[in-house]
Amino acid sequence: METILDSQAIQKLLPHRYPFLLVDRIIELVPRERIVGLKQVSINEPFFQGHFPGAPVMPGVLVVEALAQVGAVLALREIEGRDQKLVLFTGINKARFRRPVVPGDTLILEVTAMRIGSRVQRMRGEAKVDGQLAADADIMSVIADRGSAV
């Protein structure tokens, strides 16, 4: 798998940082259409301490967040002044969780743009492990100025 954007390039686009940056690299990118990211799931993730001791499972909401972060990379690459912008969730529809994501998994995060505008975004995301669908969702977001987002 070729790396299109590594973690440093991703951090230039997204404001997220450890422990909440949930994408390690971008491996495919078709501007304004489609993006594929990768997350190596490690036992060292802080959420595994409590979810669940003795049977670690990545919380489904964090799988959807990882999809949203990949989608935000797709959207922000096309925005002027992106270092002054935030992508904020406005909705999640049709979210389904189909298999657990556990330490050692490589999570492939594929996001397809349904609508990319200057402000409103709508995307479809699929998270897969070993070719099996782990989760999918429709994700809606809005691009806001960082100063006005609080």
C-alpha cells in the first residue's frame, strides 16, 4: 500500500492529536470523490483500558469518528484557509456495526463523497478489517471557522 499522506501530513490538515487522532495514513485519494485511510489498532490505545478489560473492543463510536476524520481530510484538502477551519459533525445516519475491531486489526477506512460543498459535507463511510465490513455510516458535517466553532 502506497502512502499518499503520512501522519505528519494528516496533522497539517486535521487539528486532532494523540490520543484522538484516529487515522495513521492515507493510502488512496481521488480529490472531491473518494479517500481511503488506514488505522493500525494497537493494544496501547487508551480506550482499551476500560473497553473492555480482558476483552478489548474498539468502541463503535470511535470507528465512526475515524471515518469522519478521513472524510475531513478529503474535505479540508479542497478548502482555502483550511488551517483556520474545523470540520464539525452535524449528523450520523444509518450507522451499523457488523464485527468487533480488536487490537492487532488494521482498519481500512473508505469514505466516498456524496456532497462536498464549501460549507456542508455529506459522505458515506465503510470501515473494513481483512476485507470484512466492520462498520458503515452516512456522515454529515459542516466546515466552520475555528474562532466561531466554540
